[in-house]
Amino acid sequence: MMQDLNKAIEVSPKDSPVWHNRAWLLATSPNADHRDGKLALAAATKAVELPMWSEFRVLDVLAAAYAEAGDFEQAVKWQTKVVSMLPPTQRADYELRLALYLERKPYREPSP
């Protein structure tokens, strides 16, 4: 998966969704060998800098990357912004991540 994302970045370095997906994998993988908070934060920052395909999703991954890097203050800040951008009917998953960050815990995708 990471090899595919790296190749996609080589081909389309200005593609925000590719950077987003790379950051998400690096920040939330259930496999500890695939996680790297510093690289996740760099990829999420790049996704934010590029034209945004979906602002709340880009900020969601930025929050996840901050959490994986151990900066829970920034994770809470950005996840709170994400929750505020969504209608109440779409907030549940994002509020669960916010609760984790408030407890100083990173989010992990469920194992396949």
C-alpha cells in the first residue's frame, strides 16, 4: 500500500488526496510498523497546503497525524474544527476520534 502511495506521489505530487491517504496510513495503521507520526504530519501538512478536495477530511487527517506524533493539543484543536464543520448527523466517527485525542490517545484503524 505505501509503495503504491509513494508511486502515486511521484506521478502526481500535487494531488491532495494522495497525500491525505499517505498521511492517514502513517497515522492510523493498525500495524505499528506502518506508523510514523513525523512522516504522517509531513504528508498531512502537504495535503493541507494543496488545493483541498474536502476540507474537513484533510483537517481530520491532520488531527490524526498530530495525535500519532504525540501533539494532542493540536490534534484536539483540528478535530474540534472538523466536528464543527459537519452537521450533527455526520459527526459520530469524528467525535469518537476527538474523545480519543482528549484522552491523549491516537486513533487506530481496525485490523482487517
